[in-house]
Amino acid sequence: MNQHITIPLHDEELKLFQLLSDASLKAGIDAYVVGGFVRDKLLQRDSHDIDIVCLGDGIHFAEVFAKITGLKGKVHFFRNFGTAMVNFNDWEIEFVGARKESYHLNSRKPDVEPGTLSDDQKRRDFTINAMAISLNKENFGYFIDPFNGLEHLDKKLLITPLDPHVTFSDDPLRMMRAIRFACQLSFEIEPGVFAAISIQAERIRIVSMERITVELQKIMSTEKPSVGFKLLYNSGLLHYIFPDLVRLDSKEEINGISHKNNFYHTLQVLDNLATVSDNIWLRWAALLHDIAKPLTKKFDPIEGWTFHGHEVLGAKMVFQIFKQFKLPLDHKMKYVQKLVRLHQRPMSLTNEEVTDSAIRRLLFEAGDDVDDLMTLCRADITSGNEKKVKDYLANYDLVIQKLLEIEEKDRLRNWQPPVDGEMIMKTFDLKPSKEVGLIKTAIREAILEGQISNSYEDAFAFMIDYATQLGLKKKED
């Protein structure tokens, strides 16, 4: 379908297209805007990434464009791939020569040779990403849609330009992209396409984990991430990329006592949290908060089903999961570990009289992340019993009020001891030793238990008294 339709471009975008058209004429190379930018403009979504397909040398075209826009010397070249990148105002523009590709069965590295626009559109993942706009003077602005992408856009359908088995076998990452687009755009995957994903699912093994994680992060960032995870599960892809999560899909019954399905509970927690926070690492904490339940599950005739210690083991599993997905192993991972480890604590405080000591310990351990911890715990309430939910929320409000009161009084977020190890050693003329550790721990416990205030004066006096009990004498001034 070649037609002249109105694409809702802003003035600055139209000026950019005119500049690209000028570069096309000067370089003697036909060029087209293809892919996500076209799709997003038709959906009236903002887009700052623009793919330019050139019927010729994409790198040369990029150089010409850079010269006429005053960006000479600012082109990023990827000569091994025959592509170039230019940052122009708020846009990231990628230039590539049109090509056709053929793949070997066990590799994602294709044999590439120059091709036509039609060849390039055929190799696109979905018809909604195969639509093009001409930048050439003779047909500037013409809309080229050989696979009815506009119709599929209107019907909110994800369909591959070619046989889906060929499309996914050629590049298995497209299966992840199908699910990401379905989740991100609220589209449906055409049944035959979804069936092909299920058949080809094992082929995801040949894709690098880094690229899989990029798609997974985008699914995690959507308005309702559970849509994507259910599609990943139902297609079989999740079994290959995240078996630890799949193991949560279990519901056993003994003596008429069953436990909830922790897979669907986890997805509900993730959705709950997504309604109140865009923090991707807080969302990871929601996804992983019960990850160790299958490994800690036991049935006790009196207690019923238990998962004792799942929060501690789960925190340990976070490291391996982040390593598996090539996620950062820095403070972000430690943040997720902390929230997974502590996520039961506020819940336990709702089931007993809330003591100042318990609140102090929670503040001490959670530090500045206590607000995120409480947000996670609120999201963790998924009971279908409305009264139970209401009671839990009321108790949480009480815990939060106590947190505010204790924090204002004792200042325990990111707590630093008012008397540190150096002061202890100086006061008693000690070197690093067991005694120094005992005194530091005793001071901390006394503050957390409310025996003394979180002040230098009280801590110093306590130190002198406790050290005396250990048989230590204060150094003479």
C-alpha cells in the first residue's frame, strides 16, 4: 500500500524530515523512515528514536546529513554493522543500508547483503513496525505499508510480515518483543503468531541474556507488568529465561489445607506496586519477594503450610538472579536484597502489639528505604477477604504513625553510633579487639531497646558503665 496519508508530525519533526530529504538528494541515496517512529506517531505517542533505511550506504548518508546540519565529526559509526548514529536535538537517528538477511539454525548472526526497501520491510518483526515514510523529493511523505500494518494498528494486533515460524526462527528475540509490545501497547498477539512463539520458545536459549533483560526491563516498566509475565509463562518462554519464577506456580493441598499460588500472588503484588511507583528496582523487589517460597515450603500438621525463612533465603537468591540477568550488582542489587529480606517485618508488626523497640529495629535496618519497604508491604496484601485487607491496612497506618514518631524522637534512619569504635579505643587505650565490638554492640542494643537515648551524652555514659563491667578502665587524661 503506497499512499499519501497525514502523519501527525510536529513542526520540528517536519523540519527534520526536510533536512533528511535534502541529505537524500545530496547523497544521491533514496531513504525512508521505517519502524517504531512511524508506528508511534500514528499512535500519537512521543518518539525520539528514528530509524532511516537507505537504498545504499547508510554511513555515507549519515555523513552527508551531519555535514548539512553542522554535526560533522559527531557521527557514531558501527562499521561492522554498516550503521551510523547521530544525535540531533532531542532525536537519536540511526542510519542503515537496506538489507536482506539469511540465518543459520543455531545462530542469531545473519548472512547480510544489500537489499531493497521491500527486503528490509520483510525482515521486520511485526507489520506495525514495517511501515515506512518516504524522504525522497519525488514522493516525499508517501506512506508505504506492504503488510497492512495500519489496519493491524487499528485492530491492535501483532502479526509478523512473514510466516511467524520464519520470523522467530531467524531472530528469537522477536518473541520477547512480541510480548513486550502486547504489554506496552495493550495489543493482542494474533493466535497463529502466539502458537509459533510456543513452538519456537526453546530457541530463546541462543539469545544473549543482556538482550533478553532489556526486553524484560521494558515489560517490568509497563502499567500492568503481569500481562507480560502471563504471556511469557503461557508461551513457555519464562520456563527458559526465569525458571525460579515458574517454580512459584504451585498450589498443594494436604488434609484439606492448601496454600495460595505464589506465582499469581507475586504478579498481583507487582501490579499493585506498579500503580503507585515507577521505581524499577522496587518492582524487582516485588517480583522477587517470595522467590524462595518453593525452597522453604513445608507442611506442619499444626501450623499448616509454612515458608519459614523464605525472606532470608530470597535475599541471598537476589544476587544470583541479578547475576543471571546481567543486572547491576551494586547498590541497586543490595537495595532489592534489603527489601526482600525485610518484607515480612512490617507484616509481623501488624499481628502483635507494636513496641517502640520493634519499630526502632525496623528503622535501623531499613534506613532511608523504610518508605519503599512499607509501599512494598502494602502491595503484598492480596487477600480476597475485604475485612482482612481493611484490618491489615488499618494496622499498617498504626505502624507508619509509630515509625514517624520514633524517627522524629530517635533519628534512626541511616543510624550512625553516637560513640564509635575509634572513641572507644581512645577512651580505654585499646587496639581493635573483641572488647571494642562488644561495647559497640551493647551501645546499639541499648539505644534500640530504648534503655538510653540516641545521644552522645547517654551513649558515652553507658559506654563507661558497660566497659567497667568488662573490667576495663578509662584512660587517664
